[in-house]
Amino acid sequence: MLEMNRRNFLQTGALAAAGTAFAAETKPHLTRGIVLYPFDLSLADWPERCAKAGINTIGLHAARRLDVLIDYIQSDAGQSFLSRCAKLGIAVEYELHAMGELLSRELYYKDPTLFRMDENGRRNPDSNCNPFSRTALDIIAEKAVHYAKILKPTTRRYFYWPDDGAKWDESPEGKTIEASDQALLVENHILDALRREVDPQALLSHISYHHTLAAPKQVRPAAGIFLEFAPIVRDYARPINDREAKTRQSHGKYPDPNTNRGYLDILETNMKLFGAEQTQVLEYWLDVSMFSQWKRPAKKLPWNEQVCRADIAAYRKLGVKHITTFATYIDADYVKIHGDPQPVLDQYGKASTL
């Protein structure tokens, strides 16, 4: 099994980096977005609702597997959705917790070294990968290319996130670098493959979220890697720049900050590495699934326009140009139970233009 040592990996990452300069040919697209499950498109007029609200990007989300999303996109309904978005000038992207698909857990039975080492010193296929295995990275990149040819973003921006809230490598090598550095090793490798085999101007997200919240310290982002920042456990009753607002900590399970403002400080540190031009904030203002604790029937969204506007002002002050939010569980059933969400969408759309 071909392995690369830590020094070679870090050197590779550094050589690949060129700051955060992007290809001059890339057409600017300033995101005012929402992120939905394919199931949410049971509310069939989502594209028209977005156009009315001034929302210019719909991201389709997969939380664990990609098969349901792919089946939808390849269906008549999915093709109609894409066509209507194109006619309305709405970009379509795919924001995916994809690691389990990019590196099948079945491969553990062939080669355990493809997978992370856990706290007990055992190779474990429970989440993510061994980021120091060149073989693992090659498999991941090959699969990313495969899915990029099926799920084709109209913005050239790709989102292959780690497993949701899951741990990274805890081998002796892994303990010497942050989880965010480990993720960036994988992302640099994926982006290189995407640019060689799919699109020479492809961009790929590095998500700052839970274990990868802290800015990478040893691995540099390759040109074309952009930051996506997701402050999931913040207090949504108070603005993001509030130092007194306590976050919803999970008993130390994740390294998230104790206050809303702590998130903003972490974002600012990340932006010093990744730059502002392509940085995207992924918020949860409209995330009915989160406010319902991912259980159905969905609760009514506790929408707070004032907090949303204050948040966007704080993000803009840092130089953030791309803003999106989960809007999952706003579907046909939600409308039947809680009424028309269009007024909220209109308010969010207006706020996102600030």
C-alpha cells in the first residue's frame, strides 16, 4: 500500500497553493442562496418562489448518501427543475456530505489503512478517511470526478464535505495537525483531479464546521479552494456579533465556541488564510429541520428578520460576498401545516442583498 509521509503531504499542499487567486475567466456569482433536500421540492414552485424573493442560488443537499439526489436529478421532475432554474437565472449547486460515497466503507475489508485511526489505535471505517494514504486520496478524487460528471453545478463550485460532525485521523501523525488540515489535504487532492478531468476552473469548498471549524495551520489551500463557514450551534435569537449570546454547546462534543461572537472571530481567522473573494457563509436562519431537531412533523420556523439582517451586516463588514442558508423541511407538508412561507423568503431575499 503506497503511503505518503506527513512532510511530503504538507510540502505537496504548500506547492499546490497560490493564495486564494482564482482564474480570471471565472464569472463572478455573488450567492444569495438556500439549501434544500430533494424531498423539499415537493413544494414544486421553489424556483419561482426564489426568483420572486431575489434568491439566485439553490443548493441541493445530501446528508449521507447521494443516490436519492442523483435519482431525483435524473428523473423527469429533476430535469424540469433544472430547466426552470436555468430559465429564471437561478444557479444550482450540490452541497454534499460525501465522504462515505467517495471512499466506500466496504473497502475496509480489503485495506484498513485507507481509513482513519481512532482513539484506541485501531483503523476504523466509521467516518472520513486516512488523509495520509495516497491510495485513499486517489480513490476519493476518482469518485469525486465521477459524481462531478453527474451532479453538475452551474457555478463551477463543488461541495464534497466530510462526514457530518465526525472525527478525523487520531494516529500519531494525525495528532500533530488539526482536523481542518487533514480535511484540506483531501480537498487539495480532489480539486487537482477536478481541474484536470472535469473543469480547469473548478472551485471546491473547505467547510469550517464542528471539527474543522479552526483555520488550518500547516496545510495551505490550493488555488481554487474556498472557505464555507457554518456556525450551526449559535444562538439564533441574537446576532452573530453578540459576545453575550451563548451557543448551544453539546457537552464538549465539538470544538465550537461558547458565544456567537466567538464564531465571528473564528470566521475572521479563517478568512485571513482563504481570503474574502469566494468565502461563503452557510447559515441556518431558514432551517426548519434544525429547529425541528430533524424530526417530523416540522415545527413552524422561528424566523427573526432583525437577527438575520444584523448577521448579514456583520458578515459583509468582514468582506463576505456569498451567503446562503439551509431551508430544509420547507416543503409541501410544511405549507399545509404552517401556511405560505413566501413572506419570509421575501424578507430573507431582501436582507441578503444588503
